[in-house]
Amino acid sequence: MKTQKIDGEMLKKMFEYGAKNLEINKKTVDELNVFPVPDGDTGTNMSLTFNHSVAELDKIENPSVYSVAKTASSGALIGARGNSGVILSQLLRGFAEGCKGQNYLDINLSGNALMLAAEVAYKAVMKPTEGTILTVAREMGEFAMANMNDYDNLEDYLEAVLKHGKATLSRTPEMLPVLKEAGVVDAGGQGLICIVEGALKALTNQELGAKLEFTSSDLDKFVDDSNMKPEDITFGYCTEFIIKNAAQIDDDQLREYFNTLGDSVLVIKDDAVIKVHLHTDNPGLALERAGNLGSLSRIKIDNMREQFESKGTVSELPPVPYGFIAVSPGEGLTKLFKDLGITQVISGGQTMNPSTQDFLNEIDKINAGVVFLFPNNSNIIMAAKQACEISDKQVYVIPSKNIPQCISAMLAFSPDAEAAENEKAMNDAINSVKTGEVTYAVRDTKINGLTIKKDNAIGISGGEIKFTGTDIHTVTEDLLSEMVNEDSELISIYYGKDTTKEDAEVLAEDIAAVFEECDVEIHYGGQPLYYYIVSVE
């Protein structure tokens, strides 16, 4: 008997299967990133966002389709990570609008909800680009609306919608030349297809081949650090998370690795779930290793030193005119930010994009009239803006895409100026600094006319890969050669966790010899994956 209507329980199951299917395929989606950089994370961000969304569904009693869709939307809104996660949260928001007041979904209501999902997501993006997840969602919605009278059951109808979505995805390289050159389809679009595939398997009673585990009980904090004394803190960040689908993971090896990152390590395995707690200065490395092994949920990172420095609740703290929140990928950069006057630092960025909720948590800790957010990564800006819209405080997002832009913005800040004046000054500052990054390629590819080999160094500036080669030092010099001009006065080099101070000093000496008219500074950044972050002013 084919399905005529979807009720709340079935929609909940469809969301769960969609999330699970995305988890299973998230690494494949990650690898579709146009840039062959080690922090390509579209699939991971979408999966973390949707898992957070689905985990909220266990709280619903007697679910209707609207209560399920609305709860999923709300969960995704605050759990959104990365641009792809934010767009997914907006797709769910639109879908929920299409379900408003409904106990069941039939073909007509399903088609309307799919179309509304695309429309709301388009409105949320300032400059929508065709050939992306937005295109796949829109064309599925348009097909659903145009063909709803041609089917008499939901299985056949949604299967046809999915088929059309896959055809659209296959055409994304023709819409975006950068996809065609890299030989990939759009990663976000592929992630959306994975979700719809999983949902359809739930509707048609097909198995995904793995146990589903999305329970609200995972929300409980399982280690209490509240009795620790400040002098007992060696590593600053209390890091907790859960690894799902962990039956095949060797918890002893994982525990041994985490012990190299910090202390207070607990790795508790229970069937297919591993709970992890550790204190570390590099939570991103712990999350990266765990994320490569299984699906992560309930990620919680607290700066313990800041907690002990706090003298009371936010309301008890003396009010200040301005507060600042910045995302930092490394311990050296965190210290630099603190020296510049940043109030709160969120650990993450290149290896783990903070969620909307992460920003909201830090906003709530600040008793300031105005709060400025610095995402410091182009893939985090949308989540920061979403937090800005949700918060009831006066919050401005300075759309910094990297560390040097944040530093320049903070140097442009004036405590005596009005908020709007500071916003303009800081935006002007981030647009005046030239920045570059040097990392390594994770796969062979061709982009911007360059033939890139796996593990080669790559130099990135202005959102493009400019240089590649086998020598990190040479690629960095080549990158700076393009960035420096006759007006340049200062070159700043921030070296990463995997770069020695000696190598950075040799590079700085060579750079100073080549660009005699510029002052050259080096700083320890401690960022993972990226050997150098450089700026020219």
C-alpha cells in the first residue's frame, strides 16, 4: 500500500534517516570541496548541524508534522556550523513554514513545503550563486510544484523529486566554471541529496545499514570540573564531545592520542558511542581526530581560565561600552587577541567551525552595551550573522575572513567613537590589509590553471590558490612577492603549530632581504594545518 499522507512520526523518522545518511557520506561530501585544502568541511558542517537538529526531536510528545519540522528548524538554527550549515538551517526553516498548522503532509503540502524551503534559503543569502545547494533545492521545489498532479502516492512523487535533484546536481559544474575545472559537483548540493535520499529510504522502509542514535540524554555533562582550583589548570580548554557509530573504534588508541594533547582525559565507550572529556590547549586537534573516526555530537568547549577569572554572573560584572568576540584557531593567536583587548575567544576556525550557539553563548557572557564579532574565516561569517539576528543584544559582525583582518580591525577601533563609527572604521581596516595562507593539498586537482599534486604546498590569497610547489619556504616567498608593492610597509608572518620557530625565523630573514623597504615581523600563531598566515600592509 503506497503512502498518501506523512504523519509526525514518519516525518521524524525521515529526518533521522536523512541525518544518518548524511553522516555516512559526510567525508565524501567534504572531499568535493573545490579547494584541495585540509579543512574542507561542507559535509561535516552540514552533518553536525542536522544531527543537532534531529537530536531535539526526542523531546516532542505526540508529534505532528509541524511540531517535528519546527523543532528541527529551531535546532538547526542554533546548531548551524559553516555556511553550508546555515543554509541548511534556512532550508529547514522554510520547510517548517510550509508545514505550519499541519498534522499530516500529502503530495500538495509536501510540494509547497519543498518550494518554501528553497525560497527562504535564497532570501537568507545576500548574493545567491547558481550551481550550489540553493540551485539544487530550488529546482527540486519547482519540480515538486509543477508535477504534483502527476502522482498518486508520496513514494513515487518524492522519488521523482530526488531524481530531478540528482540531475540538477550533475549539472552544477556547467553552472559554476570553478566546479568544472576542479572536476567536482557542488558539495552542499551533494549533502542535500544525501539527506533527501535518507528521508526517502525511511518512507520506503529501506535500511541504512547502521543503528540510529539520536537521543536527548546525550545532552548531560558527564564530568564536573567545578571544584577545580585555578592552580590545577595546566591546559586551558575543557573539551567534551560524543562520537557516534563508534563500535569499531579502538578506544585505547584514542585515549593514548588524547593524552598527548592534554590531561584529565576520559574516553568512555558504551556499545556504539564514545564519550570524550579532556583538558587541552588544542581542542581543534581532538575534534579533528575524532571526526575522522565517527560522527560527532554534543560538542562543548569551555575556557576554564576565563571561568575562574570571572567574578560572578554576567549581570554582576561591571558594564562596559564594548565587548569583542573572536574565533581563534591557535593558542598563540588567542594570546595575541587577548593582548589586543578581545573579551572572549572561541577556539576553532580552520578545523572546527563554531556554531551559532557557540557565538550566542559567548555573547551572553559579556556585559557590554555593544558587542563586535570577528568570525576570522569566510565559512563562519553566516553563523556569526545568524547569532547576531537571534541575540537580543546590540551585536555587530565585522566580516573578517582571516586573522590579519581581525588584528587590523582591532587596531582601528576607538573606545571614544560611536558604535556605527567603529563598525565603519573596522570594516575599512579589514579591506585594507592583504592576506595570504600557506597549507598543503589533500588531493590532486587542477584549479586556476595550476596543476596541484597531493601533499604539495599551496599559497592562497584573495580567495584563490596562487602558487603550488614542493617547498613551503619557496611557495611562501612567491605568495608574498605577488602581495607586496611599492606602497607596502609591513609584512607580518604568523607561523603554525607544525612549523618550527627556527624555520619561521629563516623565512623572515629571507623575506627581509628580498623586501628591504618593508619591516618584517614574526609571531607564533599555533594554528593547525596552515604553515603560515601572512599579511602585507
